[in-house]
Amino acid sequence: MFYVPWQPWLAWGPAFYLYFRSLTNQEFELRKHWQHLLPGLLFAGLYAAAALYDLVWGRAGHGWALPYHFGTKGAAANFLDALSAPAEWLGYGLMLGYGLATLRLFRRYRRYLDDNFSDTARLRFRGLRDLLVAALLGLLLWVGFEVVNRAVGPLGYGDYWYAYFANGALVYYLSIVGLQANFAAVTPLRFEPAVAGVGEVPFNSEPLISAEIAPGPGTITEEMATAPATPAVAMPPVPAVAVADAPKAAAVAATRVGGASEREATADALAPELHPWREKLLTLMAEQQPWLEPELTLAELAHRLRTNTSLLSHVINTGCGQNFNDFVNRYRVAEAERKLQDPRLAHYSLVGIALESGFNSKSTFNRVFKKLTGRTPGELSRPKP
């Protein structure tokens, strides 16, 4: 036991950070970032070298007795005791620094998802974030006991009981959540902090959207040069329409879902040459109804419009006043509201309404519906079958 490094914080912080990077970017390569693990590897290497010297070279090879701790600990292991405290505090610092940096990347990653995917529930990796938060709380608890031990102590084993108990509970929590969670990405992801200069990626950089469609015939360069600056499509209130026109009505009604500030968003902030792109986008959404596809992404929508994701994202964010996720889900919620109020669909369950409106799960449907309308689907009065 004296030849096992018991400072997991040296490796935990970098491991969380690198694992998150590997989950959110299919092009991530560990061999290019192994230096993050260097402190933990060096510390483990020292213990391995001590074991080789004391147990293999000394005891097995030359018959030397182990002089410390009742003949179970050699000179090299005893020498490493002097490094235990510095390594422990270094591990605390690494875990705290890498943990906070990873949480900051989580926030940027959430914006990346909202700007690129219409269904984000399975891509948020909430389980991994919860594990990281639990590990940071365990770290703060243990550091608190260490500070009290040095300022007031020394604390005895009984005094440390609560810290050991918390660490044991943390281990069980990590094991249970880790076994239950599925962190495999179901969609190729390319979230990557923007590189500023040479060297490691800074933690405060913004994410890049790398799933670009290469310019070609009909892209921004060609069409913006020829298309007239037509006014943006107006969004009138939903008129009474026939059932055959209901999907189009739902598409128009999508602009009414949400807060007042969002309803008042117009294309005025767009450059004049981008007005045709907003018109094409809204026409596509009303006529082809791509929002009925649960896995719709920004890249797929840009491909249908024959443009790139950067331009389309700017049109949606500026010209429609929303991110991509909210923009698409407004159409789905409007369609769901229409179906919920249709007497002929009164026998449909909420799950059936959700699936036929473009959602792929009831939980996502409830969450998005509540976010955009301020009420749950069950609170909406439905006609009796």
C-alpha cells in the first residue's frame, strides 16, 4: 500500500477536462493533449520507480530487508513521504482549476448546442456535469478539513470521520451515476474552443461551428450579389384556415409563441443583403416543414438553403431574435398547440401529439412547451373526444 499513489486529484481534474473534450468533439485526439496528465503520470511514475527499487532491486534481487513500518516499507517509499503533502495540494489546485474550466466549457457547449441542434436533450451530458460538481464539492469538503487541521488541529481519525464518509459517498455516487449514464454522443459533434495563437486552447475562448457547407452555386457570395434587397416576410396573426392549411398556419403561429420582446423581433437589424435569406428561410420552414424532423440541425437546414451555417445562424439570431433551437421549437410548439385544440385529435395522447409535432420524447416536449408558452401541455384545455 505504500507503493500506491493516493492523490487522485492530480489526475481527476485533467481527466474530467479531457473526457469532456473527447465527448464533444469527434476529432479530438488524446495524443495531442496528453501533457495535461503529466503531473499525475510523473507522480505515479515515482511510486512505480520506488517499488522497483525497494521490492525488486533491493528485496528480491539483493535480499535487503525493508527497514520501515514493521518491515513493509522501503527507503525509497519513505523518501516519497516528503512529496505527499506538496502533491496533495497541487492536486487540489489542479482539480479546482480544471473543474471550473470544464464547467465554463459546459456553458459554452450549451450555447453551441442551442445554435446548432433542434434536439439537445441527449447531447447535454448532464450526468457528467453532475459528476464534476459532486467531485468539486467533495474537494471543497476535504480541503476544509485540511485547513482546519493545520489551523486548529491536529485533527484525529475520529475528527476526520466525516470527510472520509463524504469521500466514500462520493465514490459510490460516481460509480452509480457512471454505470447508469450513457455519455456516448448519438450525433457527430465538433465543439472546439477557438484557438488564439499558438499553444493550448485558452479557456475563455468562444466555440467554433465547424460543420460548414462549402460555398458553391447559390451560396451567399453569388446570390447576395444578384438578389434584390426585398423586405422581410411579415408575420400576421393566424387566420381561420382549413384543415389542409393547418401546418402552414402552425408555421405562421410559431412567431407568436414566447415573450413579448421576442414577438417584436424583426429583420431591421439585418443588413439589407440578408433580407432575402430570411425570406427564403421562413418560406422553407412554412412549405417544407423541416421542423417535423426531430434530429434537424443547423447544418442540414443550411444545406437545404444552399448556404453555410455561419450566415444562417446570423440570420436566425439577428433576423428572428432567437437561437436555432428556440427558432425550430417554436414551430413544433405551435403545431402541438394546434393539434391539442383540434377536436378530431382529442383521442391522441400527449406523447402522440409530441411525436407528430417534431419532438422525439415526452420529457423534451414538456420542457420546451413550458419554456416557450409558460404552461405545460396538460394545462391546455382539450376538446372531448
